[in-house]
Amino acid sequence: RFENTMLEVIREIVYNVTGKENLDMDTDFLKDLGLNSFDIMNIVCAFEERYDISVPTRDVWQLRQVSDVVKYLAEKGIS
């Protein structure tokens, strides 16, 4: 399923950028992982490179949980 595939991709990118593990769909990037804005922007850049998309800054701060990222990517046509 799309959600499971995307969860694995998100886990991989977050781990590669931050070393953080054990993400699920409800993981909050700020509250649960304690990421800072630098971490978040590096993660966003990794997604932009991997999927050849552009994520406007105004969108970034609405992506608080893993599930938000999965939904956002689906809306962008990523599969």
C-alpha cells in the first residue's frame, strides 16, 4: 500500500538526516523527535531531491506528523 511504502521512505530519509528511528504514522516531528528547523529543512530538501518536487516554505510548517507528509505527497501525485 501507498501509506506503508511512504512510511518506509520517510523513515529512511529521517534516519539518514537525523539518526532518529521508530517513526509511525502518528509521529510528530517536533514533539516526538525534537527536530529543529534545520533538521526539518534538511528532510524537506531530501524529499525534494528524491521526488523532484518543490515544497513551498508555507507548506513545510503544516507537515507536523508523518501522516501529514504521506497525505501531502499523495496530493502532489507521488506514488
